[in-house]
Amino acid sequence: WPLPMAARAVREDGTPLGAGELPLEVALSTGRPVVDTVIGLPDEQGGGPRWLKVTAVPYLPDDAGRPQRAYVMFRDVTQQRLKDAALQDSAELMGRLREANVLGVVAVEDDRIVQANDAYLDILGYTREDLEAGRLDWRTLTPPERTAAMEHAVAQLRSTGAFRPFEKECVHRDGHRVPVLIGGAVADRDPLRWTAYVVDLSARQRAEQIRIAA
């Protein structure tokens, strides 16, 4: 147990642990196990705190029943906390963008689009009634030759929690293709639920066509 560093341990909200509040100390003083308590310890390299999930189990009671020792098991959850924080920031940003209607934002559960802002529906010509009736899913909105790229993006979501923005086409309600830029991040893993932003590139494409024609 890293006792010198533990003297500067903090709770999940960043406030210092008081005297006798370490999981080991609580287990010894109460005689009861302390399970999966998260604490932060100063990083020896000078970075942010190293976060540990700690379980302390008292044993070896004396004649009065007071434990004399305790097992302490801990797991480093620093990277998981950083990933969770990044996903939370991404979710909050997506929420603000969805409300602002400055670009298309959707929530996808497995294949089906379960939420979409007005900007996204306008890009593809669908109505909110179409959305609520469950008529929108990314497979039917993706041209067959673009399906492999989307499947790769979903695989990235499962493995890393996000996929890099890339350009693709979506099928408009009237059948024509709409060029878009899409990027996304996981909101929940079981079932897989992810949020994506969609930028309409039609204006850029028209400008390029005019430039080439000229």
C-alpha cells in the first residue's frame, strides 16, 4: 500500500480524504469490508491523479473481535475515467449542437435512428413522423457501396468508443444522393447506442462542380 501517497488521497469529486477515511482504515476501524471505493492518488510523474478502485477486507480479529489486518485490493481505473470523461464531454457537445440545429445530429441504437434534430431530417427530406414510426436506420439510408465504410465505423465505435469523421453519401427520401461528413461517439455500450453529427456537403460539391466546369 503506497502509504506516503495515500496521505494525499482524494475522493472522486477531488476533495481530500480526511484522517481515517482510507478504505484500509475504514475496514480496520469498522470491521466491515469496504468495496469498490474510488480514490485518487498523486501521480509520481506530476500529472493528474491516478485513480484506483479499492476494496479492503478486514481479517484476523483479536479477542475483542477487532480486526488486526486487512487485505487491500485495488485496480487502476485512470484510463477508464479519462475515456468516460471524454465521452461525457462529447455527449454534452452533441446535445448542444442538436438543440442549436446548426448541423444534423442523430442518436442511433444498433442500426435504428431513435433521435434526430430538425437539421438532420431536413438534410435527408424526412419528417419527424417518419422518425417516430421507426422508418430511419443507417443501413437503408446508406448506398450499398458505402455500407462497408459504415460497418468499419461501427466497429471502431465498439473498440475505441468513437470513429474518425469521414465523407460518405446518404440516400435522400426522393432517392438522390446527399454527400455528408459524419463523425460519432458511443453514448452507451449495452445495447450499443451512439451519437453522430452529420454535415451536408452539397454546397461544397456544387461549388467544386462549377469550378471544374469553368
